[in-house]
Amino acid sequence: MPVDAEEPRRYLIASAVAHYPKAPRWDRPGLVEARDEIISLFTEDLGYQHVSTLGLDPTQVQLTERLRSFCRDDARRPDDIVAVYIGGHGEILDETQEHVVLTSGC
């Protein structure tokens, strides 16, 4: 789908944490297919460009560094639209009630 230079660009960053090396009971291999379905929906139906900067099963460092790198890249424009999909487990921390994503290094 051609992009009009005047229109905001639409990017999708999609990942899934389907395998947890330190906790195999958390593995959810079906999340790989779910990620593929999200990519298909966003790219085929909604006009997004998939940016595969995260891949599958990112660690916490990979997740934060790669997202930061993409967002701070000189190629980004203020009107860019970025959708981020991360399938996997999450947790609410008891002490702070903060929501966290459990990455493959967990």
C-alpha cells in the first residue's frame, strides 16, 4: 500500500514471549500464531508497516533497547503512529501495583 508523504506513517512492532527458559510451565507456543494474526490484521487490513525489531521471546534488555532505538531513530516523525503488540505473561507488583511484562529472561 503506497504511503502519502503527507499522511502519518503507521508502524507495527509485534512480539510474543512464548518461551520462558527459566519457567517452561509458562510457555505459550500458541502466542507465535497469535502474533502472526496481529501482523496480518495490521499490515493487510489497517495499512501498517510491520517493523520486526523485537522478534520472538525478547529479554527485558532487548525489549527496552530495541523499542527505544526505534522511537529515537532520526527517521521518526512527530506524526508517526506506532502500535506495539506484545503477547505473553504479565504481573501486577504487590507493593507498587505497577503492571510489568514478563520477558523471556524471567
